[in-house]
Amino acid sequence: MAPLHDRNAVTADRNRRERMRHLSDRATRLGGGTVVTIAALLLLIPAALVVALSFSNDKYFNFPPRSWGTRQYHTLFTSPQWGDAIWLSVKIAVPAVVLSTLIAVPAVFAINRSRLPLRHALQAAGVTSLIVPLSAYAVAMYGVFVQLHLLATYLGLVIANTVLAFPMILVVTTAAMSRIPVELELAAMTAGASRLRAWAGITLRLLIPAILAGAVLAFITSFDEAVFINFLGGPGQVTLPKAVFDSVRFGVDPVITAIATLLMLFTSVLMLIALRLRRTGQ
Amino acid sequence: MTDEIALDIQEVSKAFGATNALERVTLQVHRGEFLTLLGPSGSGKTTLLRMIVGFESPTAGRILLGGRDISGLSPADRSAGMVFQQYALFPHMTVADNIAYGLKLRRWPRAEQRERVGEMLDLVRLEGYEARYPRQLSGGQQQRVALARALAYDPEIILMDEPLGALDRALRIEMEQVIRRIHRDLEATVVYVTHDQQEALALSDRIAIMRDGRLQCVDTPEELYYRPASSFVASFFASSNLLPVTLVERLGPDSARVRYGQDELSCRVAGEIAGPVQLAVRRRSLRREPSPNCLVVRGTVAETLLFGDEREVILDVPDAGRVVALIAAHAAADLAVGQPVELYVPPEETVLVTDVDAGAPGTAGDADAPLQPDALAVGP
């Protein structure tokens, strides 16, 4: 047994260490909280400012606005220029998403349910457009489109947007596919289903939420696309992002704050739908 | 069980790349028989099952079901029902729809489908669960639905791949009873894969023991347990100890005299004897009390473990390595680690076996089936 004063020293030492740990825990909590708050503010303030500015009734940008109202929204919905741009964006995004789905879903089956040589390289190649810098990609595509006479055509824009949208569906669907055991298909086939029937009735059916989630993300990607259109689009082809760019190039039109607000709302709703779909798929 | 042959596996081999997963397996299963493929992992038992059901195709040989060559058929055309270890129920379908899946494909009229689903649910004791989804069921219930799904369209053969592997101990025993009862009631032909010899003992009419892609032997549980044909069967199936002995003389087709250390004794012979031999002694055959002409095993206690009514006593025996005995707990209470001890084995409980591990090791590999079954693969 240790002498009493030794034991006291040991106890005091332990108490000191416990206090230090306590203090450092509190500092970490406080510091962590501060960082999170700053990060959240940095992310949200610009968005909040845009939303606030969209309710300015001024004809020009003023901060803070001199008067409040729905003038920007009114302009947006009454001038044909913006409506046409939105319509073109939709007209490009919808077929691009459909095409992407038609290519990506069979590709997911080929990559995950076949013995094709180099199928994993195929998967990597499929997501290239997510990795290559967009402007570099666009320049290369410009070269190709010139030769194929696709430059400044509607078909060309649909193809370019398909290339961009495709990886979204590929990635989301592949992730879902990896959670579907092969045994389900084997069980279906033993029970009397052909391979096609097992795929369509079981695997594809289980992939539908993921495919829809991927399609929503693909739509957003195409709808927001602002680089390809500048390289590959012609004079008459103004999508919504291009219209926004053009409007800021020659003097600032406060209408874009209304557009931005609506876009944010629209995208958030779509993202929520995508998230919900992926959850139901699991 | 009848004499009619339901499943006839003829000289079937399977190679995955350069490794032979299965080598010239020949095996017959009778109608109404419960046959278990038993073996350690990598022995080829699952590969063989997957070839019967059609997920893999044999590299050589033929498989006949009800006299029909099914080797090249798609799983859909084979009239087999399959139960998987992980249940493999369709998560987006109710219990009733899962069970009716094979009936729908066979275009049964709706009313008959409903009636059959009801019968199947009665059979697996899940009345009232029609509208549930698989995720709302326990593991044992899911496996019972899987069993009902496989049985519903009355296939010629039921194949089960470690169906109890994902269940806990209590549920396993309950499911064993369900499977046994269903096999008896329906007189179904069952091929069952497991690596658990207790399960094989409890369920099977016959057991096929596999090792390194080869069929070691096929026999009833009693024969395999009490009269093993080789050292591998003795140690793997009955967890027998293998003692080094030399053959003195054969006394007839099923007995022989052997020498163990300085002692000579008579023992039984079950299989072919060729080359080096060993004496198989089951763990419960080692006793504290001597009997006439008994085998004496001398060693020191290395470890003892209480199992309840019995105590496992592990001995270090010179020349034989570790010998494991299961002795009534009260008779082994005095045994302490490090203590020298003599245990006695009645001669009629010893079996002379060929030491199959003394020769060259098997060439067949530990090849596991590839992730991509033949049945699902596209392309070459």
C-alpha cells in the first residue's frame, strides 16, 4: 500500500487531467459549432440575398432595395424572351434525360450482369464527363460537331446534354443495382421465368426508384447547363442559363434574381423528390 | 422414398478457368429421397447444386432429371425449386405474390393460385401472412415463405443451399423440423447443401460427402457415422480421432488385427483398405473404465471444457498428437490439466480406415463459384 501523501498526489494529478479533458472537450464543441455556423452562413447568405433582392421593385440593381414588390416576377412572366429560354431548356433537357435513361439502364445491366471484357473500363468511361473540365470537353465537342454538321442544331444540343446527363443515371442506378442480390434473378428463373422476364419483372422493377432519382438529377444537370450552349449553340438558341449570362453581359437586369429564386426552388423540390425516390428504393 | 431414380448425375466435371471445382462426380438420387451434399467450404458441393438447378453448366458430363437430360436447359425449364441461404424473396411482392410467382408464370387460373397459396401457407404454418411484405417478417418466417415459393408449383426436385445458414441456433432447430415434416408429408425429392454435419445427420436419408471437388462417399448417416469408409469421413463427419496403427492381419471382410504402440487389438473395417491406415475412434468411445480386450490410450490432459452433461477432455498423446474425448461430466470431474491419464476404448467401437491424407494431396482446387453465374451471363 502506497503512503497517504502519494495517493493524494495521484488523485490530484488525475483530477487535473480530468479538468483539462473537460476544458478541451468544451473548446472543441465551441470551435466546431462556430465553424459549422460560419460555413452554413457562407452557403446560405448569397442565396438569401438573391431571394431578398428578387422582391425589389426597383428598375435597376440597388442594395438595399428602395422599394419592395413583385415587379421582377411580373417582368419575367410577361416578357417572351424569358419564356422562350425556359421552353428551349426544357425542350433540350427532356429528350436528353430520356435518351440518357435508354442508354444508361441497359449499360448498368451489361456492366453488372455480364462477363463482357473491359466492362469496368466501360463504367469508368461512362462517368468521364463528370471529371473532364467542361470547357475542354466543349472545345473538343465543337471540333466533332463541326465535322458532323451538328453545330448550332437542336439535335446537337440534345446529344451534348445527353453526354452530360447520362453519368447521373449511370451512377445512381449502378449503386442501386449493387444492392440487388443476384439470387433474386436466379430464384425467379428457377420458378420458371426467362432471363428477360426475371430482369424486367424483378431487377428492373426494383431499380425504378433509383432510375427516376437519377433522371431527376440528370434533368437538373441538363437544365442548368451553361458551358456547352456557349460553344455549341447558335445565335437563335438561347437556353435559360444562356439568357441569364447574356442579360448580365450587357448591363444587369434585376429580373435574374427572380429567375434564380425560382430555379433554386424548382431544383430543391426536384432534389427532394430524388432523395425520396432513392430512399424508397432501399 | 422409392427405387425410382429422380436425379442422375453422370460423370459431371466443372472447371472455373484453370481450377477444377468438380471432378467426375457420379451420383443418383431416388424419388422422395432427402440427400445432403456435405463438405467443407470449397469442396464443390454448392457448385454441384448450382449445376443441378442450372445456374452453372457442366464442363463435362450429363445431368438427368426424371430421365430427361437437363444439362443444357435454362433453370426455367428444369422443374426445380430452389431455397437460398439469404431467402431471396422478392422485396416488392407480398408473401402471397412471392408464393404465387411460379404459378403466375405457369398461367394457373387465379382461383387455383389463391387456393394453392393458402395450402402452402398452411404447410409452412404462416396462415394469415398473405398480405405481409418480406421485410415485415423474421428470418425464419422469410425462409418458410421461400420454402413455400419453391414448393408451390410442385417441382420434381427441391434444392436447398445452406437454408439454415443465416438463422440463429433456436430457429435452425425449428426450421429443421419444418423441413423434415414437409419432406415427409410431400414425399419430395430434396438435394440439400450444408457444411454442418449435425444438420446433415438430423435431416438426411443419405449423405454425399465431398472434398476438393470429388465425391468421397455416399451412404446413410448411420453407416457414415459408425462405419466410416476413410479417415476423412471419420474425422470430418463424426469428428473422430485418428490414431496411428499398423495392420497386422485381415480377419475377414469386416474385421482386422492392428498394432497400436505395444498393444495389439481387433477392430472393425468398413471401407476399402489400401496403403497406410489409421484407427478411427469417436470422441464418445473413450471411457474411464476398461473393458475386455480394450484399446488403451495414454496421454496427459491438455485442456478440459465443461459442455453441461459432458466434459470435453483434450489429451496430448505421444505419436498421435491431440486426442479429444467426450466423457460424462461426473466421470471426468477429477481430471486436471497436466495430469497423466489412461482412457479405454471397446474394440468394437474402433474402425480401421485408409489414411487418405497420407498420399498426394488432391489436385482439385478450392475454387469458389464466380460471382457471375453462367445462367445470368451475357457474352462469352
